[in-house]
Amino acid sequence: MNRTREERHIIKRIIVRGVLVLDTPTCLGNGDAEGATDMMLLLDSISHNPLLTGSSIAGALRNYLHEYQCDYTKSESRDNIAAKLFGDLFAYKDERNKNEAEKIALREKDTQSPLIIHDAIGSTIHNVEIRDGVKIDGATGTASDKAKYDLELLPAGTKFPLNFELLIEKDKDKDKDENELKQALALALEGLKNGEIAIGMKKRRGFGRCHVDEWQVWEFDLTKHSDLIAWLTFERPWGKPYATKLPSDKLLSNTHLQKLKVDKPDKRDRLFITAKFQLASPLLIRSGQDLIQHKCSPDVVHLHSYRKDKPEPVVSGTSLAGVLWHRAERIVNTLDKNLQIVYDLFGFVKEESKQAKASRLVRADS
């Protein structure tokens, strides 16, 4: 397959900065098999502070844009706004049945992402949370063999300075392409600001919830000498939350971003349930880590999690998910129905076929 290399003619650059704050414990694993826990935190090799990679941020934002435009059930296609902002995938589900010549012709049109996302080094962490997990055998109600694991989690309140740079290229349909990219970026920024985008592992179990309070945005028109010099001399302290230089008069404020949102309704079909329960009897969710650290602590303590630097008792999203799962499984078995409805709702992992599906039910610590 012959491809001609075409240089990108960049005429504008938009720099975006903000501080991402974790609202719940977050698992950003390093993938190593060896360690004190089954999933160790990913740390920067120099500062030893937590590291949030640009690829992790991009994946979360891309998935959010796709679901916003296409709902949860549809696969991504190359004309989605997610593909325009984050580049084309290696293969699309709706193109699998095309012949090889058609696939090659389509791949020749593949584009790379115009959005640069930098790795983010987090604030110093003084406390790391440890969470235990176990798979329960539905038939016996006991733990499955060799299914116990533990995770290291970043505590709520950990901060990461985010740095994005959007490249606008010269094109025949410049205005249309530029507006589409800005609209897609605006949606992603609003999603982070509103706390609708989670990061890390077990997002559907309440981990990784986060938000950004405000954005700083600078726009540079590189066809103008003054803007080109301003971009070349722009402060780039990527490890700091915000630049000391105030945004220019071309700031895309939150009001402006709101106006740039895609002129299409949110396609996500969701049901929210908020309830307040009262315990009818004592509750103990065992913790493998004593965050209270009191010399008179008992042998077994209830699960606590840091909120505003203080350990608070919680009912974990993973525990709640397990209880609901097994109750639903018991109901379906009693009615002698197919368990597929349970798997569709709570997700599944099939080790033999390497198939997996994420849960459609999102829960949070309470």
C-alpha cells in the first residue's frame, strides 16, 4: 500500500489548561505483575508522584463523546465527532464486511488526532488506599478459588494539572472543520467540568470520579506574526496547574464553550435513581487497611475512605454491586429464566473466550 506523506499546515493552536480533582478513590495501575498488591499505582519515575497518562485521558474523553453522540449501544464509525477529534481507529466494526481493496482505500483516508494531550503528574499523596476484592460463587455463596485480589487507590482530593493543545489545519472547509473540532472539544471540557467523565479502573463501580473547576484557554492565529511569537514564547510549565500569564482576549470562556456545543441532543438514554436508606441492623464491610490507625482498633474494622483528607465510613460501590448482582441472579434462577439479562445489566468476563462486557449499572461509594 503506497501512501504519500502530506505535511499538516497548522494555522491555529488552542491551548487548554485546568486542574482535575479526584472526587472518589481512583485506580491508575502500572500493569506490573510483581508488587505488594495485585495492582500497584502508576508513579512518575522521577518525582514518584502519581502519573495520569495522556492516553488514559484521551480514552476517557473519546468514549464520552461517542456515547454522547451515539448512545451506549452503537459502535463508533469514522464520521463520529470522537473520530474527528481523536483520530481514526485501526478498524471500525461497520467496515468488517468490506473487501480488502475497500478497506485499503478507507485506511488511506485515516487521520491522526489534532488534539495533543500531555501526561499529568499528580500532587503528592500522603495516604494510599487499599481495597480488597473477591469473586463470589453464586451457587455456594462463598469466595471462588484464587479469586481474591487487592488494589492500590489514589485518595479523593488528589489533583492533576491537565494540558491540551488543539491544532487547526488549513483546509478547503476550514470554517466547518474548525467549528466541528471546537464543538467536540467543548463537549469534552464540559463533561469533565460537570463530573460526567471517570478515569482509571472500575469506573462503573464508583472509582475514578473527578471534575475540573475551571478552564484556561488561549487561541493563537499562527497566520499573524504577533500570535505566532506569542505561541513560541508561551509559558509551558506543564507540571504546574495554571500559567501565570493570563488568558488573552481570545479566551474561549465557559459561556463561549456552551454556545459551541454540538447542535444535537444528548443521545444517552439514562435512568438516575437517588435514594437514602437507613440501616435496620449493624453493618460491617471488612477493610484490609485500618485508616483510623488507633491503638485500640479491633481486629476487624469497617471500610473507610478518605474524603477531604479525613477517613469516613463508606458503603463501597463494589460491595453494593455484588449484593445487587447476586440478588438479581437468585430472582432469575427462581423464575427459571435465562441469566443473560443479569449479564447484560451487570457485565461479565468469560476467561475461556476472552470476552468481556462492561456493566450498564453505574454505582458509587456512599
